[in-house]
Amino acid sequence: MSDKSSIAYVATEEKPQRPAPASTTGVLGWTKENLFATPLNTALTILSFLFLAWMLPGIVQWAVLDAVWTADSYRSCLEISNNGACWAVVGARFDQFIYGFYPHDLRWRADLAFVLLCVALVPLLWDKTPHRGKMMLLSLLYPFVAYMLIWGDGFIFSEVESKKLGGFLLTMIIGVSGIAFSLPLGILLALGRNSDMPFIKSLCVGFIEFIRGVPLITLLFVASTLLSYFLPRGTNFDIILRVVIMVTLFASAYMAEVIRGGLAALPRGQYEAADALGLDYWQSMRLIILPQALKISIPGIVNTFIGLFKDTTLVSVIGLLDPLGLTQSVLADSKWNGTVVELYVFIAAIFFVFCFAMSRYSMYLERKLSAGDRH
Amino acid sequence: MKRNFLPVALGAAMALTAGAASASTLEDVKARGKLNCGVSTGLTGFSFTDDNGEWQGFDASVCRAVAAAVLGDPNAVEFVSTTGKTRFTALASGEIDMLARNTTWTFSRDADLNFTFVGVNYYDGQGFMVPKALGVESALQLDGATVCIQTGTTTELNLADYFRKNNMSYEPVPIETNAEARQNYLAGACDVYTTDASGLAASRASFENPADHIVLPEIISKEPLGPLVRQGDEEWSDIVRWVLNSLIIAEEKGITAANADDQKAKSTEPGADTEIARLLGAEGEYGAMVGLDNDFALRAIKSVGNYGELFEEYLGESTPIGLSRGLNAQWTDGGLLYAPPFR
Amino acid sequence: MSVTTLPPTETFRIGMLWTDTRYRSSTIQVIALFIVMLLGAFLINNIIVNLAAQGQDFSFGFLTEPAYYDINQRLIEYDSRSPHWKAALVGILNTLLVAVLGCILATVIGVVAGVLRLSKNWLVSRLLAVYVEGCRNVPVLMQILLLYGIFIEILPRPKAATPMLDGAFVATNRGFYIPSVISHDGAGVVLAVLVASVAGIIYFRRWARARQERTGQIAPVMLVSLGLLIIPTTIAFFAMGSPFSLEYPELKGFNYKGGIHMRNSLVALWLALSIYTGAFIAEIVRAGIQAISKGQTEAAYALGLRPNRTMRLIILPQALRIIIPPMISNYLNLTKNSSLAIFVGYMDVTGTLGGITLNQTGRALESILLLMAFYLTASLLISAAMNKYNESVKLKER
């Protein structure tokens, strides 16, 4: 029996919202939330700051502030600045790090091969490429074109010897051909390992376990010193080809294990459904099993690619002039003797760019494909 | 598809086997039109690539001389850079026809590895280099020192023997390449750098202040460096041996790249040195004895010069390496170079 | 009404070997076997022909001949007159040393980094993201060389080095020196007491566990264990008159003498391998922890378990199952990557057997085969041991 008059005050309109307390918004709030939420957190933050304060100034000082960007020898670097990086060495030898000893006037061929590689990769990496199927077929031609461009065929392009190849050009050659050949080989090995033919299976298991059990460096020793024992007397083939074969075999064993994981993750029903449709082995693999298994294994596959790309640095142990091998020849030059850290940092940075890009692409692909799963 | 492919590949490989076997190195080289010659991946003065990527140096010139003698063209050489690890397998497997990579002539390499050392093109010995500031004047004061050595060479064996013999201890720092060794030595990561005396001189020459470093007087080993070939093909080892000897005889007789043709023309005149006539192919059928023509030595000398010219060009006192002839002088000057007579 | 259908009786034709699925797999295998045998015969024949043509034999006799070279880091007695097999053994021990040290440090780094990367602290998680991405995407060889180069160029020479911590620790560009422990008379007694107390702790833990299962009473396990570990040993130590002492490194002649010398090559290799592998382990640990659903934590809290017990009893046992298999392959990778030692002159088995021995004897075929056999055996043993452990933590399904 109460009426309105007995109520002293009724708000007829909504009150304006008050801003959240200053301690939970803005910079202050963010800081509190993310840096000083608990005592442990505060301690970690302080530790991190101390760490940064200890490391960063020295690194920035060395790499940027005190660094020398142009000079004609390590000695003149030291004259300009005594405790900075001597980046001048990178500028002075940049061409060598990219091309090795590839003849000067033919370098456009290596450039063209690289540009074509990018073009050939577009339909493989980007699924919205117009006429993707046809473009992919064209991409399959790339290895032949690249071979002709880089080594020459003796008719249109003059020939270039393998020993002239070096630097990141060599890294790309070994890396890209290793990646291109190890995937199909890895698929075959994985299928072989899952096969119900005991001999084929044990053959594949033996191969995979052997390769995974020994370091790449010993396989490179085999390529450089032992191959001549295994081949008929007098036969001899290009050292770069030998290295590519070894690196491919090495990566394919790891690839096989990654793909086997993908095959194992597929529900049994998929195999049975394929059989029920009356597909034969290769059809069911091609149309049903592999597309799904490969999709599941994409992160692992890309990780194997990244590993392979990083492993190309090992070829310097058998005397090939990859970027790492080239540092030896640069350091042998008395002008630049002493620029070790600079050269290593430069090479590490370039590898980082390539490998980081690959891992980001794999994450993007993973997200996109798993988004497709949800429907 | 896979099934059909393998036998085909295998068959092809077998066919290759049949085709690849062949009679003699000389025939192989002639058929190929190129000499495959193994050199070091890079050693100042002995083998290095110039700005155009061409191999030059004291060892590389031996390859060029052999190519000139056999094929008539000093540039018909395929240089194969070999590391300490790969050099012997490369030669044994036939990947290279000869190895000119400052390799020390030792019993086991000659006998056990089945190579033939055809002679000595440089008499070397292992020495020590130390910074002057260390205050060391003799290798016998090096007890407890840290020593940088290049692995894969006889130097590490000599070093072990030397310290053991003198009852001293040391800390070896094994290093793969000359460049790294230099870096370690200059940064003070080792007290001493040891390698062949010629290599020490070459390294020292490239330092900022060569005067701050001294090479100790002790030479702890004999290192006769020379070209080698596979054992069993006597014709080929004779060719390489006598090309090398020709260069040495040429210096002894005063034949140079420039005057070789004149000398040949003059050698048939009465009163001239008949050995010059034989060497340069003006008399006798000496070339035929090793399966070549009579001008083989003439071509070798004309293309690279005599031994003395080579030494001056790459190692001698006018170069940054600045080595004196020392043991490598002609026997007539008190050195060890003593080529057998060309007769 | 029964109809029996006899299988169609057809005569066997050669073509059926391929067209009939009953025979096809056998056909393929026979062909594969044939090819493999042919290939094997081809390779072996080539080896025989090549060895004969080079006048060489295939024998491991060189292993018993003196090696004639010195090795700087040797865990067993070795000098330049020791045979090649002993040099190889020294190398194997050096490989195992760096592999074991590396696996331990990599695990520590990886677990800490993996847990901290999940931290809500923005700065910490970012820093660790930089570490993980930075180290995973740069070749490990570059990291080894970079660290080695930094040690050589930046650390002082022995004569210029200043000992730290009262002379206990010296960092020079030839390596790091730490004190070594020297035992005197009576050391054995102290060690025996230590072993006895460890046995006591194990026994006590078993007893405490059994009692807890029987009566539900929780014994102060931690406190008692610590006490058992420290008190008797300390008493024995002083009772025997301090039979252990530390030997400090001292500058004598060219180098520091005494203490333990950890060479640059070892430290650079060890740290770089640990940092590199640690970055991978961090990702594995992170993924393992993230894979355990939040409900598990909430359920544990609801049961009244405190956070550290929740972690120890609920989360970790489940996460370990996900974490261990990829950890195994990372340990294997670390062991194999330790063969990069030759780039910094660390005398591991690749450096002795596959390096100097191979060079000095020219026995490339034998040396490399032995080298591969060693790595293969080591890999198989490690993975067998780790798989066994994996079995033991696996979900016991009933």
C-alpha cells in the first residue's frame, strides 16, 4: 500500500557512468595488471628491468651508437671507434656473401633465379592465386629453369662451375632443393613405414632410424670423402649435388616421422571409408588420407624445413663456401682479420629473417586450416 | 612406376662402371683435355685465388707446369680445393690426378696409403711463433704454454713428440684453418702458434705489427713438401717427377721462361751444354720415353718459369712473405735442390 | 537351402602377380628385396674394387697403433703414445660429457622459460618470447661460433684476468677456472655417511608414504629429509677434521694451474647447445601445460589442494605425458648437435676419431663407419631408456 509519495527520491534518468578507478585503466591500470599484479610478479618485473638495464645499453652502444658503417679496413674501423661494431666489413664483402664467387657479369642470372623462385612460390603459398592449378604446374618447371640459369647450359647461357657458387646463393640452392625433394621422399617413407608389407616396412624403418641416429655432419663426411668408395671407379659427381642428396635424405627421414604422426592421428574410419568406396591404395591415399594427414602435420613439416635451412650452415665443414665458409676467407684477408663477431651476427640475422618468416607462415596456415575445420 | 625406374637407374649405373674404367692416368688426362689437380683451400704463397678467382701460388704452379707439359696449355687445369681431411681420398679415388698441397713426404703416406711422392718442391720445417712481449727466446722455455695448432697435419704429431722428448707439458688448442688460428693467436687465446716455418712467415707478414712477433730459432721437424700421385702408374709418376725436376734443372742451367726458346736454339751449337739440349727437346727422344713429345719440359718452363722464378714470385724476399732460399737453394749454392741429371 | 559357392577356380597366370591383390604385395616385396640385394652387391663390389685398386685393405688394425697426438681435455689417462682406440674413447667421453651437461642445463632453461612464458607479466613473457623465437630461428652452429668468438675476443688474457670471489673463479679467454675439491684422509668416511643418509632418506620416504596411505597422517617429509641429509654428514665432516678442501686456480707461468679448467670450447659448446635446445624445450613445456584444461586446476582447488600441490600432483603428471616424447627427441638432437664441436676445437669423438685419427691414418672408411656406429648406438640407447621412462609415466588405463 505504498505509493510514490512515500519515496523520497526516484531517479528518473540513468546516471552517467563513472570512469573506472584510475588504478585499473590507462597506463597505470595496465601496468598494475600486467607488471605488478602480485609480489612475485613485481619481483619478476624488477629482475627483468635489471636484466635489460644490464644488457641493452652495452649492446646498443656496440651495435649502433659506436658502430662504424664505412671504413676500408678493420684497422681504420678501430681508429674511428675503438669499442663499436665494424659493420663496414659487411658492406665491403656484401656481394661475396650473397653470390660467392659467381662471375660478376652473370650475377643477373642468379638474381633472376631468385625472382623466379618468388614468383614460383606464389601459387604454392597463396591460395587465392588466379588459375592456381595451372600456375602450380608452371612452378614445377622452376627447378629446371633455375638449374639452367645458375649453372648455365652451354648454349644460351655460358656455364658456371659449381665451385664458383657460394654465399647465400649456395644456402638457397641447398635449402630450396632439399625442401623440394625431401617432402615427396618423406611421404613415400612414411607410407612405407605404415605399409603392411613386412619387407618394405623394415626397409623404411631401418633407413629412417639410421638417418635419425647419426649427425648430419657424418653424412656430409660420407658425401665428401666416402662416396668415392661406394661408386664405380672413376665416376665422380658434383660436390654440391652430393651435398643436396645427403641433406635431402637427412631431412626426408625427419619428414617421414612428422607425416607418420599425421597419418596416425587420422581416425581409422577414414581408411575404412576409403576402402568402402572401392578406392585402391594410391587413390585412397591421394584423395582421402594424405590431404588430411598432411594438413595435420603442417607445423611439423615447416619445422623440418626450418631445421633443414639452418643445417645448411654445416656444409662449410667440407669446404663449401656457404656464408659461414666465406667468413673464413674474409678473416684470412689481413684487412678484415678480427671482425668475427660482426660477421657472425650478420649471418645469424639473415638466417633469422628467413626462418622467422617461415615459422610465421606456418602459424598463419595452421590458423587458417583449423578455422576451416570448425565450420 | 617406381618399380620400373630403379632397375633402369641401376642398369645405367652399371653401364657407367664399364665405361669409366680405363688404362692410364695419362690417357685419362689427355682424353679429358684437363688436368685435375688438388690444392689447398688457401695458403698464402702456396695456393690461393686471386681477385679473378684464378688459382695462383707456388703449389698451383706445379699443376700448371704439368698441364703445360701434358696438354700444352697451363690453363687446362681443373683445380680441386682439398682440406686436410679430403686430400688423400680425393687422390686415392681418382677424383684428382695429382696432389700439390704442401703435403709432407712421410713413410706411412708413401707406403701405407699407397701414394708416390715424386719429389720435393719445398723443404720446410716446423717452427714456433710467439709475441715478443712474452719474453720467450727458445722453444725450450715453453713448458706449460698454450699452443695453437692446425689439425689434420703432421704438425700436431711433431709437436707431441717434441714436448714429450723435452719432458714439457703443453695445452694444445686444435684449430681447423689458418685464419682461425691467427684469430686465436692474436687475441691471446694461445701463447704460441706452431706450423711450418713458411706458414709462420706468411702469417706474420699479414699481422698489423709483424715486429711484435718473433719466430723461435728451433725448427723441430723435417717437412719435405712435394707433389704426389697414386702408386701403380709409373708412367704418370715419371711425368710429374720430371716436370718438377725440369723446373729445378732449368734454374741450375739458367733457363728462364723468357730465354727458353733462345736457349733451345743455341743448345745445338757446338760447345753448348748438351743437357740443355736434351732437356728442351733439341736432342734425343726423351719425351717419348714418358709418352709425351720432346718439348714437354720446354712448355712447362715457358709457361710458369723455372724453380727460382717461381720462388721469387710467390715466396721470395720481394713478396710480403719474404722467405730466403735457405734449404731451398740449388745444391751449387749450398741448398738441397739436387735434381738427377736429364740423361 | 544351402548354396555353396566355390571360389572360381582359375588357372594361375603370370600377369596375376601384378593384377591380383592377393599376390601383388608379395610381388612388390620380392622385387624390392631383389633391388636392395642388387644395390648392396653393387656397393660392396665397388668398395672391394676401389680398395683393391688403391692397394688398401679394410681393417681396424690401426686402432691399436699409437695415436701420436695429444688431446687437451681427457677424462681418462691418455698421452700421445696411447693407441687410437683410446683417443676415440677420450673423444666419446668428451661427447657424453657435453651431451649430459647440455641436457641438464637445457632442461633447466627450457622449463623455467616455458613456465615464465605463460606468466601474466607482460614484460617477462615478451622477453622470453624474444629468447625463444630468436634462438630457435638461428642455426645452432652460428650460436656456438658467436659465443666462442665473444669469449676469445672479449674475455681477458690469463695475465690480465682478475680472479673473482676471492680467487675461486677466473674467466680468461682460454677458459674458465673453478675450484676443485681435493680429498684427504677420512674422506671415505664422510662419503660413506652421506651415502648412508641418502639411503635413510629413501627409506624414510617409503615409510612415510606407507603410513600416509594407511592412516592418512602426513609426515613432515621435506624437513626430515633435509635434516637427514645435512646433519650426519656435517658432523662426520668435522669429526674427521675437514677431509675435503678446495684447490683454487693460481697463475703459474703461462696459464692458471690448479682448480678445474673448463675450456672455452667446452663452455661455448655447452652453453650454446643448452640455450638453443632450451628454446625448443620451452615451447614443449608451454604447450604441455596449456594442453591441461583449466578445469583440472579448478577441480584441484575445489578439493582444497594448495597451488604447489595442485601443480605437483595434478598438473605436472598429466603435462609430463605430453612433454616427454618431444623432450626425448630434443635430447637426441642435442647429442647429435654436439658433433659440431669440431668447429670450436672441442675434442669430441668427431674431433678425435672422425678428425685427427682419420687424417693421420687415412682410414676414412673405417673411421667414419665407427663414428656412425657410435652415434647410432648412443641414439638408440637414449631413446630406449627414455621410452622406458615414458612408459612408466604413461596413463595407466584399466
